[in-house]
Amino acid sequence: MLSVFVQALGIGYYWAGDKVLELKDPERGEFWAGPSGRSTDSMWGRIILRSASSPGGLESATAKAAIVDEAGQDEFTLEAWEAIMRRLSLSQGRVLIGTTPYNLGWLKTEVYDRWKEGDTDYDVIQFASTMNPVFPQAELERARRTMPDWRYRMFYLGQFTRPAGLIYGDFTDQMLVDPFPIPLDWPRVVGVDFGGANTATLALAQAPDETWYCYHESLAGDMTTREHAQRAMELVDGCEDVEYVGGAPGETQQRADWTAEGVWVQQPRVSDVESGIDRVITLIKSGKFRVFRTLKGTRDELARYKRKLDQDGNTTEKIEDKSSFHRLDCLRYACTKIVKNSMNPEDLVAFV
């Protein structure tokens, strides 16, 4: 942006403190604010430069269009994308995204899949690296020979593929269902993940055929415990057969605070993360798990939850960016109630 608008064309003035690039009025041939004015003065036009890793900065302006770089990276969250769309809503602004696909998260579910299904609001142009006229064909062949197929197809062909290390790789689009009213007599389990800035809930209901439907998600901050508890109760309003479960072993006070507000949140009987993950995988593989298509956050997290790879591309035991998957923490907590471990004498039944 600086090279083109400031240095090459000479029609931009950069306000470094605010990360705003002011554009010169083409009729008057001058800037309205810079360089002698203030960054808060009126401008003929401006380009606001922001980072998706700080979503709060995306909330500060109304825009007419957006250029988004590398939106496919794990650090570019669904929340950042939704913040951009809110800034464009008044003008129904257009978005240009240039990125390599890195995972099967929101970029696939909210953009690519919509385009594939014929949504005319979206257009996807995929191309191999060799479409760049200076990219060597020999380099493409070297990558094809030496790299894992999934990595080669993503990074050199621009195709969405299932990356190595994906923890819930057994979850597929065939497990998505259109929303429907949940009958009041279906048992419910609500997973709760506490947090000052990111308190999450995930509600599941069990159909008569023992299929569990994940039907509601929430992720919110800047609310009191009473407000969070009230919202959680509204998820199951009118249903008598409901259990809340969540929190780490040390979050006893948080559970007590919710109980004081009328929501008894049980401590998960399984505190080990890997054991909880195993229960989620068991539920997915049972064929008795469905997710409402409208749960954008949960779908995004299911597609991005993966283990780190070492320098040789081998899967390690460590979970990448583990602390940011709040909805999947809720699912893991819920599955400690839903899925039983046959090795435990108390857990002889497959489902409750």
C-alpha cells in the first residue's frame, strides 16, 4: 500500500500512529488533513490498515470495501471475518481475499462451500503456483515429489484438503443437518467453558434413536455470571431433563458462582484432555452425532483443531493453539456425560 499510493503514485499520506493511509482529493489535488492537519480531520478517502490478530481494531470504522490477505491462516479467525463483514454492511461492500488454503475452517465453510453450492454472492478463483509466469515448473514438480500430497495440493495447487494432524478428522459434512425445533422431551447436555473474555456454551440434545444433535453455541465476554447463567437457562427453557457440565478441575469457584445463579454446572468426571478428546471421537465414530449447519463457530473449530507437526512433518502430541478452541472444550466436557468409558465399572452403558 505504501509503495503504490505514497511512493509510486504520490496520492497517499500515511498516518502511522493510526495506521491510516489518507488518499488525495483528485479534483483539488491536495490532502484534506495531512500533512499539516490531524488524523481525526475529514478526509476525501482513506485506507484503514488493521490486523486480524487484533479483532477489536476491525470494529472501529465503517468501510466500503475490504482487501484481506492470507485469510486462510489459523490465526485469521471466524470472529475477525464477521467483524469485517459488519464494517461493510451499510454499503454492502465487496471483499477481495487472496490466500493459500491452510485448513478446512471458516474460509471453506463460509466462502468456498457457499460458492460450490451456487451462491452468487461468492466467486472463487483457484490456480496453481505456476500460473505465476515466473514460477519454475521444475519447482512445482519438486514439491509434488517430496511433499505430502495434502500439503502439496494446498500450498501449490490452491485446493482444500484435509491436513495432517487433524484431531476430529472423522467429522464430515454428511454429519451436518438443517436446524429444526428441538422437542422439549429430548434430554439435553450443555457444555460450559468458563472465561472472563470468552465464556462458551454448547448445547446438545438426544433424539429417541440416541443420536445427539449439537444445536446451539455461544461465545461471549463482558458479561456478569448472572447474565451468562440466564442465557444458559434460556437454551433449555421448558426442558426438565437437562445437565450442565464444564470447567477445569480448579474452576470450583466458577461452578459455585453459576450454581448460586440457578445453574448447577457439574465438574467433568474426566479431567484429562486426551481422555475427553477420545470421548468426542467415540461419539463422532458412533454415527450418532449431528451438528446444525448454523453453528459456524463449532464447524470452524472442528475443521481446525489439530496437533502440531514437527520439522519433518510428523504429527506430535501437542495441540496447536489449544487455548483458543472454547466451543470444542464445551463439546469435550459434554462428552464426559454423553460417552461412557467401558473400562470404568460406572460406565457400562454406551449412551445415557
